[in-house]
Amino acid sequence: MSIGELWRRLQHLARRDQIENEMEEEMRLHLELRASRLREEGLAATEAVYAARRRFGNVTGLREQSHDIWAFRWLERLSADVKLALRNSRKSPSFTLLAVGSLSLGLAASTAIFSFVNAIVLKTLPVQDASRLVVLRQRNETFHMENCCFSHAFFREFSVADTGLDGVLAASSNDVDVVDGDRRQAVTLELVSGNYFRMLGVRPQLGRLLDESDDRVENGSRACVISDRLWRGMFGASPGVVGRRIVLEKEPFQIVGVSPPGFEGAALHDRRDVQVSTAWAQAFYGTTRDNFRWLMLIGRLRQGVPLAEAAARIDRSGMAIERGHGLQVSDSDHFLLRDGSQGFDSRKEKLGKPVLLLLSIVGLVLFMACANLAALWLVRSLERVRESATRVALGATRWAIIRQFLTQSLLLSAASGLLAWWMAQFFVAGLLRMMDTEREALAQHVKPDPMVLGFFALAVIGSGLLFGVLPALRAWRTDPMPLVQSGSIHAAGKRAGAYRVLIAVQIAVSVALVFTAGLLAQTLKNLRSIDLGFRPQNVVQAEVDLGRLDYSEASAEEAMRNLLLRARSLPEAQSASLSNINLLTGSMAAVVVRIPGHADAKGAPPTSYFTKVSSGYFRTMGIPLRAGSDFTTQTRAGSEGEVIVNEQFARRYLEGDPLGKAFTYGGSRKVRVVGVVGTTKYRWLREDPQPILYVPAIDGAFPKSAFLQVRSTEPPERVLAQLRGLLQGTDVRLPLDRVTTLEAQLDAALAAERLLALLSTALGSLAVALAAIGLYGVLSYSTARRTREIGIRVAIGAQRGSIIGMVLGECAWMVIAGIAAGLPLAMFSGKLIQSQLYGLPAADLPATALAGCFLVLVSACAAALPAWRATRVDPVSALRYE
Amino acid sequence: MLILQTLARHGEMHGFEIADSIQQLSAEVLQVEEGSLYPALQRMLLKGWLKAEWGKTSGNRRARYYRLSPAGRGRLDEEIAQYRCVSQAIGRILQPV
């Protein structure tokens, strides 16, 4: 269709009525002129009119034909379908309400959760070809963990070794303050290798980025690159920012460029706003870059080199380099390649599985909502089968009937979609709040993007088609013959059992969802009731990081000691202490201990977790002292220092009475055990008891950055405020948002589990509610249809019991089939989510049976009302109706 | 083609005149339903081959007058060329032996 044609068509559409009239006028003129001509030829007046008509043909048909030439046929058909759909929806408000309600809830929840799946699993770094990036790690046999970091010397040799990688970059991040004149802002700084920007394919939006020349000499080039976000936030997007001097960690730097919008370092779920070269390790870590393992490495897989081959080559080269450096490397300390498409510190590993699990649950619920609507609609369309049959008999094409059903279902899903899109924003905000500590990392990534929009559109259209297609097919099979023959078409309904299957499917899915929700809720409960080994109640903790501020060793120690003293003298404080480890956040320190007679089969020495504590730590944390004594303020770090070990340490490494036993740890520090304390959880809630070694952080050993704990008698709110005041009094530059109660911190550690438990319970309940509504609806309709039959039965003497039995019998068929299918489904889903569970068998038969019983109960309730109503059928009015 | 040719010869005409003219010129050989002229006219309007304007007949009745547009003239030439081509071919085939 050419443009001119389209334009003429549109004009026609706009003045359709006028054109119709003109056409009619034109044809009338023709007829009259022909008639008068015929009269002139001698025909009688009336005869002439008829003859003219005969010669002209079918006036109405011709007019319609002309009309069809112009019109957008499909558009008119669509508008007719939409009008009919709207009228149908208005005529059955309860169905429309249920459809819009359940679909919009389902669509909103799935869109919200998909936003998180997108942010956590699907998104990649905004760099060139992120899918081929890999993160290099190394297994550490001694400490049973993965090493993330390597020295700069290793990096230099590794980047030219035979690795099957197209390039390797190194980076490390550090929290610092950006100081510009008297303004100060906390940011995450990234120290990067010279090839960093080139390898990632990032181009500057202003100035230049860092390159190899900036990274050559230690403490040489003072160039730094800032992110678009920092440029806008702190420097008002001023183009004069290039060349500006800022101070990072006491060192002046010069801004040489601004990275493009969206790029915030080589870590998708982190915000790294400033990049300087690795040549500045001394300034930020206090030692030269070759001296310690601090750099994480990202490589780019060469095209055509399979991952396994690259991994083998990397393992060989990496080991050779480390051995060349004189490091002791065990043969099982393999180098590993991890997915690097999201850069460093990706949350995919930790949150990927939970959000995917949630997405599948919410997907099932959405599917159930569709099945539910399809079932209800099927039952209803049995009542309308007469209408369909009439339409077919009158010559409606089957396609026209299907189209009408699908128009209505798509219209409903589109309306629900509008509502859902609006609701989804609130769901996302709510989910973010529940994500707690991950909120900051994810907030910028959960905003709607084309991916989310695409998913949403697909979900809306998919659910519309899904619940419309079965009723449409049912109508398509409508056979008009019975209607034509007998005027009654009730018989046609008997064959339509599809809705029963749909209800059974819903019950099966509900059993599985209820069971899953139960498992996840029980997991959360189990995790909550784990014996931590310490009492977090009424303990407030502050992170004090003087290392970031311009303190010398001596002044930091002085400030730390004063802070501890003042915390102890707070009116509400029972006790206060310092430590260098924040429990249950994954942070850790570990040392090798050398105890005669203890080494594993391969001769590797045993290891232990390690915490530096001030005196009073055990009292503050509520860790019981089992033997010996706590450190005192007089404890001195002498040649043979004093240490305290936990029970697990004593049990595993020290035979007999542990008190007084001597051993060495780290390099060759000789220590003697003065006390034994209860075993606490250390890194994670789910870990097995681990040996922990406590060394005193007293005199000369105060760390520059530490955690300050205060136990109080009062509710922690007041102590929180007082502690903030204390920090302000110590140094106004200390951040106040790192003061929190231990309980809040533990809650944050369980955020993912709580999210899972809560959402799966909510979605499970929604599923059960939907199944109940579906069952109720289907039974109501079918008993209503059987009113006459029931009337006859009552009239010939059926008892109430048998009527109830009849209705419940119909229901029981669906419920039993549903539960029979649901139990194995539940067991299977339990197996699927096993990795998310704690302290529970995945396939617990009694628990599954419980979920089944619950569904039976719910189904019975849903069936009760229709059954009761059936018994109230008055035989006289039921029979008179026909 | 017939309609286009008729309009090309006579300039402006209304529906009845066109039908009449075609019938007379073909000496009543081509007898079709006169009404089918109108959908055909509409199709040509849509294609842009014709222009239509309302005017008065000799009997002072309102009527829609059609005339060829430049595009319509082009189309007519095309059709005539095509027709000649076909009719020559048929003519050759039917030559007396």
C-alpha cells in the first residue's frame, strides 16, 4: 500500500458517514436517470424503475463492496471484537474483577522479581564483549577457601605467560574519601593496571583515561579518572573538571578524565567512582605493590579457545610463576576461572539462586492464575455454548469466534498489565528494602530497562493467550447441530472436562508451592534458632576506621584507646570492647598454627580463624569463659604472648588440659593458652564449629580500624545515639551509618533467607487462594447447571446427604487427582531447592503429606458452600423453570 | 481500461454518463450490471487514478464528476500498450493459414 493510498484511506475513515451518503446519492441519481431514459424509450413509469434496478444490480451489496475497498477491514473487525469483549466483561463483573485482580498481582510480582533476576543474573558489565571475561581465582588447600588476590609481580609475569587469554587486567578496591577543597565524599576507589580501560574497551567522555604510562613507575603519575556519577554529583558536570586537583587518602591527584555514563568500575554490583593506577599501593595499603597479594585479575578468553583448555594452560603457567617466586604451592592449589561478565564482587553467586527460585515460584503462580481463569471461563462458556452455536449456525466463521475469545482475554490481560506495571514499582521498592545490605548494590540495576520491558510484554501477552486459548478452542469445537435439531444444547457440556483437569493441575501446583514455602520458612526458623555461641541482644557495634583518616600509628592508637574508655563509661554501658573481626559477615582472618603432632596427611599445618580483641570482649559479646581467664588491661604482648582459644580449637588441637599449653602461630609467634571460651559462629551462620584463636589487642597492638562493641542494660536505641555522639566527639569525619545493633546485623545476614521464606509463603498462600476460588467457582457453576437434575432427585426423594455427596464427589475427583500429582511434584521441588535449605531433609514425606492435607482441608471449605446451596434447591421452582 | 479510456476521451463525466457511454460505444455488446461501475470507480479513486468533484448535471441535479489524474493517464497508457501487445499476439496466432 503506497503512502498516498494510506492517506486517502485515512481521510475516508475520518469522513466515513459523509462518503457513505454521497455514494448513496450517486447511485440514486444513476437509477433515476436510467429510469427516465427507459421511460423515454416507452416503458411504463413503475416498470421503468424496476428495469433500472435490474440493470443496476444489488444496490446494498454494491455499496458494501465499495465501502470495503476503502475501509481497514481488520481495524473495524477489531473494534467490533473489542466492543463485544467490553460488553461481555461488563456483564460478568465478578469474573472480570477476579481476572484483573489475580492477573495484575501475578504480573506485578513476576515483573518485580524479574527486575531482580535481570539485575543479579542477566546484566553484564557495560564494557566491550563482557561475556568473554573471566575472573581468576586460586584454590587454597590449607585454609579450604578460594584465593581472590595476587601480587603485582605475579600479575606482570602472568599477563605475558601462555594463558589462552587475550589480555589480563588487575584491580583492587578500597573505600576512601575524595577531598575537594573543604568538601569530602566517601567513595570506592579502584586501583587499576595500565591496560584496564583499553582492555575493557571503555572510552572517555571527557579528557583521557589511564594507560600503561600511568602505571609504569611506583608513585609516579598522579592521574585519576572519575565516574560520570561523581562528575555530576560532586563537580556539577563541569567541563573544567579535567586538570582539577583532588585529595585521596592524603595524596593529591589530578583528574585527567571522566569515564562514560554507566561505567562504574569493573564490578557491576559495586560502585567504583575513582580509578588510579596500581602504582599507588603504598599510599592506600602501606606497602609496595609487589609485596602482597591484593590484586584481583580479570582475563578475556581468546576467541576459539575453550574454557577448559584456557583453565589448564592458566593452571600450568600460574603454578610455574608462583614457584618461581619461591612460594610454597601445593599441587592441589589449582587456578580457577570464574564467570567475569559481571566483573568483581558479583552478587550472582550469592543471590542468583534465590531470585531464580523466586522467579520460578512466581511464574508458577502466574501460570496458576491463568489456569484458574481458563477453568472458570470454560465453565461459563458452557452456559454460553448456545450463543456460540447460534453464531456458528448463522455463519460466523470459527476463526471469528476464536478471535472474539482471544480479544477478550488479551483485553483483560492488557488491563491487568497496566495495573501491574504500576504495582510492580512498589513491589520492587519493597523487595529492595528487604534486601537490606544489598540494597545499595542493586538499587541502580533494578530500574526498568528494555529487558524488563520485554519480559513484561511477553508475560502480559502470554498470560492473555494462555487463559483465552482453551475456552476459544472449546468454542471452536462448538457443533451447532444439537441446537438446530432440538433447541437444547445441554448435552454438549457433558464432554467438556478440560476445566476439571485445570483445577486438578492448580491443586497439584499448590501442594508443591505450599510445601516449598513450608521448607523455606522452616529453614529460616532453623537458622534463627542456631546457637550462635554469643548473645547479640542489647549489643551495639560501631565500625571505627581511623585508617582512612590522617592518623599516625601513635595517634590512632591513642584515639582508639580513648574511645574504648569513653564507651565503657557511658551510663548505660555494662561493658565495651574492641575487635578486628565483624562476626557473621563473611569477614575473616586466619593463621597457620604449629602444634607438635598436628599436621594433615600431606604434612600441611593446621589452621585457625583469628581475632584480635581487647579485654572485655567475651563479656560484651556474651561468650562464656569455660576455663582460665580473660585478658586484662595489664596483659602485655611479650615474647611468650597470652592467647585464648575456643573449645573447638582446644578439642581439635590441644589434648588434655589446654590451659598453659604453648604453641606457635603465624610465622613464629610463641604463645601460651590462658583461657578457653565457648565456640561461636565466625564467618557464616551455616558453618560447622571452627577453631578460633583470640589474641589480645592491648597496648601497641590496637588496630587502626576496629569494631567497637557496647553491651547495655537499656534498649539499644539510646546507646546507638550515644555511641554516634562518641564517634562525633572523636572525629567529626567518622561515618555514622556504620553504627548498628548486632541483631540488626544478623537480620541483614539472613536477608536472602527471610526474603525467600516470606515471599514463598505469600505466593504459596496466593496459589492456595486461587485454587480455592477456582474450585469454588467451578462447583458453583456446575451445581447451578444441574439445578434441574437436583430438583428432580429431591422431588423423587433424594436425601440431603446424597445431594451433598454428589457435589463433593465431583469435587473429590479433582482434589484427589491434584494431590496425587502434587505429592511427587512437591518432593521434586524440595530436591530442587535443597541448596537453599538448612537443617531439613528435602524430601520429607510427613511434611509433604501435611501440605496435601492442608489442600484437602482448603478444598473441602471451598466445596462446602456450593454443596450447601445444592441442598437448598427447591424442587418445585427448579422444575417449573423449564 | 474502458473507464479510463472513456474519461480520457470525454474529460469530466458522472457515473451514469460513463456507463451509458461505454454501453453505446460498445454497441450494447458489453452488458454488465451497471452498478458494478461504482465499486470500480471507488477502487480507482483509492489508487489515485481518478479525481472526483461534485457538480451540477444538465437537469440541475447534484452529481459527482470524475476525471483522469496524471497517474490515471499513465496507467491508461500502460494498459493500452499491454492490450495492444496481447491483441497483436492473438492476432498473429489467429492469422488465416
